[in-house]
Amino acid sequence: MKKFILLTVAIPAIALAAPQWPHQANIVKPEPVALGLAGEAAPDITRYLLVRGPQDFELSPDGKTVAYLSDVTGEPQVWAVPATGGWPEQLSYGLGVDWIEASPRAGELLYGADTGGDERVSMNLLSLDGRRERVVVQKSPAFRTFGAFSKDGSQLAYSSTERNGTDFDIYLADVATGKTRRLYEGRYGFFVQSWQPGGPLLVVSETRGENGNNLYLLDSRTGALTTLFKPTRAAAYGSIAWAPDGSGFYLATDEGSDLSRVVYYDLGKRQLRTIAAPPHEVETVALSADGRHLAWTTIETGFNKLHLRDLRTGQDLPVPALPSGTLSIKFAEAAPVLGILANSPKAGREVHVLDLATNRLSLAVPTDAPGIDMASMVVPEPVSFKARDGTTLSGLLYMPRRPLGGSRPPVFLAVHGGPSAHATPGFDAETQYYAARGIAVLDFNYRGSTGQGRKFAELNDRELKVNEAGDIADAVAWLRASGRVDGDRIAIGGGSYGGYLTNLSLGTFPDMFVAGVSSVGVSDWVKALEGASPGLKASDQIEYGDISDPKVRAFFSQLSPINNARKIKTPLMVLHGANDPRDPVTESDHFVQAIRDAGGQVTYLRFPDEGHGISKLANRIHAYRRIAAFLEEQFTRKR
């Protein structure tokens, strides 16, 4: 295929000025770095960050082409490769791509792109040969979320806050003309999950907290909304997979049970029927285009397992050998071809393609590991222990082969964001770097984490959040009692909600840790909840409550880490993107200043061109080199 250079369609930037910070020394300016030599026993962290694999993928309707996102150029861009493997072609250029979606029409896909991490996207159609590109939905100050294509690809449904900047309404866009119309006026969060094959019905989800949602049918012709599921106790309904004739759909739900299972909803009978109820959480469900093959994944101590069933015979099918880690699955639109994004410590991120007609498994997109022996990466060990109230807590423990600075290694207690997330065993550059340097890592599932059932996920809702700090202390106590790590050298860190828990823990337990790393973390809950993006506010009402309620406001005011900033004497590194629309950068600005005013030690990395996280390669290299050096200094400092 001839290589065509295309310039990304010009999208006018929306002026959304980031808050200013007077201390220029904290504003990150990435600098050139040296990689060191390939094959070193403890490679520079830059090499780990340069382990590149697909971030997301889509299959062409015929299953013969894989489109995927990769940041091998320094920015996430769209690439394409034959499903059986081959030489990849770069399709997009410019400032980077946030997500991709396959179009039902052969030879094209849709991608979304924001500006500097502001999460306000334009939606653009791109041909799979990279020669044609055009805007379907223009960028605006509104937040938008893609929903689904109609079966023929002539229309797409999406959610947007453009009416009032707060509530997500549902819109339809004509793909050919770009003309849009508002189909349904929502309140808080209404999002399209799927479009009925050959029919007018959209499956719509209404956000109901971090882990729950209500489910509706929306008529794309009339805008009439019909309730499917709106139980008294919130439940989750997701991963919608329509039967080819549109008579019903498969999905994963935890309605009426603690663990999610695979069910079928019959549209005519208005009834659910259980298809599979394994002793583990079901995460994703997918159905082949001909309706014959059903696939789903389960979460088992953080690791995903793939399951396949022939619906014609009712028999479960053998599953090919795949890397041990996490799995994301999706079928091609018009062929019995299953795409699998596998992420594992020893193989990184790869796209495998399973042709169920021939039972052939192909590696379409491999991982590129620059001068690192992936076979030497550490595979985590699932661990569990009891909290002070008897609740079972768990995590994934990475143990280094050669401890840093002693007979037992120091340990980094990693607290995930969300809080609706859980520890997963995919390749993580930061974790593997620490292990290579002799640092153990406990990727910790505090109460409220997902993947372990609905009851556990609800244990940190609203006022129950006061128990999270106890989980942190109990994890530290378990680490010390295990005898496997150096209990006097424990650091804590995390991003987003994990950044909040880091901030909270350092103020609540001033003498427990030797260091902390907080990225885009909340310090003042009242300000954070009031200033959250519309997407977060849609779920915050359940997870946190109504911040305008005086009782709720008083509770979260008291829970805010800013209250204990003066107590923080542990060396802390704080990272934040100036364009963050979810947790405003002022959260970290005020927290850092409060600690410094009280005489505390804070290293602040403020990124002018990032949002809620660090996506640009140059910034990631700068950030993680600084984090790694900071932690090693604290772990080896004499006390």
C-alpha cells in the first residue's frame, strides 16, 4: 500500500484558559533524555515507557483489517494493519486522537480528538487507506460522548452537554451532511449504548452512580423513551450485543445478584433469561454478526478469562492460548471474526484476531519492546487479607528479584483511581521499572473497588468513605506482618481518586509513609464536586450525594485532605495537568501551597498541555523519570 501523508482536518481550538500558577519552576518543560544501553539489568524508565502496543482497536466490517491507536510517534494516532499481521500504515496525523469507532460502512472509521486533554472532542470520519478525512461533528465547548452507528452507517447517535453545559442530551448526526438534531432531552447522564440492527431503537443508559445505571429504549424516529430496567436498588446493565434480527440482546448485569452474569433480553416477551452465571464477575459480552458465537470475559483475581459458546449447539468451545492478563473483546460487524486486545506483564499490549470460521488465531499487532527482555517482567501474585472490620481486601503483589538497599525490598502501595476500578495485571511501565530497581509494588483493591461483586463495590458509597483510610492502614499493617517487604520503607501513590486517597492518607497518618506521589488528586471535596465535569456530576449524585445538601456538604468538607495539609511532613510529589476538566488543577495548586506554607516538602509538576492524566510521550518520560528518582531517593535516604 502506498503511504499517503495527510494533514489532520483543521479544528478551531476552543479558548478555555487554564488557571495560572505563579511559580514557574513548577511548570514542566520536558528535556532530552539518554536511554542508556539496551539490555541493561536495570534499564532507564524511558525504555519501559517506550514499550509500545495498541491502546485500543477496531475491526473492519469484514474482519480483514485492524485499526488501532498507538502513540509510537509521541501522540496517539490511528494505524491500520491486516488482521493476519503485516506492515502497519499510519492513517492520522496532527495533535492526537482520543478514541476510534468502526463504521458499519466498509473502508472507514470514526475518531474523536480533543485539544490538550480538555475532553471536548470533534468527531471525524477517516478512510482506512488514509486518503480521505472530514469532520462529522464539529468541536465545541460542549462535552460529547459517542454512542452508536445505525446499521447502515448513515447516522450516528451521541450524547452532548451543548444545551446547557451540564446535562447530557442525545443527538443524531447525519454522517453524510453533518447535520445534527436533538432527539432526547436528558438530565445528568443519558448515553447511547447500542442501535438495534435494521430498526429504530436505541438502547440508552442513564447514569446511576459509579457502578449502576438504568436502561431504556429510545425510538430514533419519535424520541419516545421506554423504560426497560429501573430497579429500586441500583444495578449495572452493560456490554449490549443485539441479536442479528433485532429481537433482543445479550448483556452483562448484576440485577438480582452480587456478581454480574450473561443474560438475554427478549424484546417481545420483555423478559430476561440467564445464559451464564459463573462464580466470577462477567466484564464484557460480544456476539458474532451471524448470531452464532457468543463470547464473554470474566474477572478472576484481576486476570481476565475468555469464554466462547456456540449458540446453535449450546456447547462451550475451546479457547485458544492467550497471554495471561487483561482481555478486551469485540466482533467484526459482518464476519465471525473476534478481535482480542490482550495486555500482560510479559507480552505487553497486543491485538489477536480469532477467525471462528477457520479457528485460526493471528497476532495482528504485536508489542514493540525497545531493548527490554519482556520475559524478565514480573508477574503479580494475587493476595488477600482482612480489614479491621472483617472485610476481605485484596490486591496484586509484584515482588522484585533483587531488593533495593537491604534483604527485603521497600514497597510502593499503589491505589487506583475511580474509585470504580480494580487492580489489573497488564504491563505497566511504572510498576515493572520499580520491580527492576528492587522495589515491591502492591496494587491495592480498597473497599469500593470493582471486579469483586456489587456488595464490595458499594462499601465506599457516600458516608462509608470514612472507612477507606482504615483500609490503607490495614494494607500497611498486612505488608509489615507479611515479613516479605521492609515495613519501614513504604510509599503510597495514585492518580485521580487514588491521588485523593494519597492526599488523605498522608494527612491522616503523618508517620506511616516515607514518600507519597499524588497525581490529579482531590484535596477539597466541596470545590471538586461543585466544579466537576458534567460526566462526573452525572454519577456523583449517587456516589457522593448532592453537594448542595448542607449535610452532604458538611460531611465532604470534613473529609477533604486540605484540612490536614499542615500535618503532612512526608516528602510528596504532586502532578497535575492545567487543562484538567474533571478535577481542576486549582485542587493541587491550593494543596501544594498549603503544605508549603506549613513547612512541608512538596515537589510539584504542573503540565501546561495536559488534562486529567499525562498522555504525551515527552511529558510521560519527564514525569516518570522524576517520580522514579524521587522514590529511590526517599527509599535509600538514611533515617
